Amino acid sequence: MMLAAEDYADDPYAHTVNQAGHAMLVGVPMAMLGLILLPPWLVPIIVAALYGAVWEVLIQPQPKGWADSIMDTACVMGGASVLCGAFHFIPGEVFWQAWRTVAVAFLAYGGLVLLGGLRRWK
């Protein structure tokens, strides 16, 4: 685990892999723990707030600005949102219809990472 802040300004592949790691290795496990106590709609918000406050502010402050911290926190929230979307079941809906929430969360997260990667493309 890196303790030095890195935004991979010149490497779109490293940026994409880094953000996927934030989503799947931080956001999903934190969401799994959060789902034990909290409703699915609240978990991504709490996960992002905890991650942003503890990791990005206290442990790894940003010497170059906060853009990378915001992106990392958004990707953690994206990972948590994709998982929680699967558990966001509205009574009266057919179960597969609840997966629309997962699709929207995944597309929003994917678009965020894609834009970040394209911004670094040279």
C-alpha cells in the first residue's frame, strides 16, 4: 500500500487500475461491513465520508491539491454504490428490476474513471 500521494498524471492505465483498486479493494469491503448495520442507501455516503476524512485527510494529505483525493473518494463511493445497489430492493418490484440501481451506479463510476483516464492520455 502506498502512503505517498500519486495521481498518475501521465499514465492513464495506472490511473484506471488505481481507481479500480479504490473501488473494489476499499469501497466494496467497507460497504459489506456497513450493510451489517445501515440501510443500503446510506452506506455509500458513510463509506465515502469515513474514507475521505480518515485516509485522504488524516493519513495521506495531498501536497499537490485535493483533486486526487476527491477522485479517490468518489471511486471508493462508486465501489460501495455498486454493491449496495444490489441490496437496494424496493418492495413490490421484481428482483431483477432492482439491478437498474446497480447499472446506474456502475455506469456513473465507469464514466468517472474513463474521464480521468482520457484526461491523462497523451
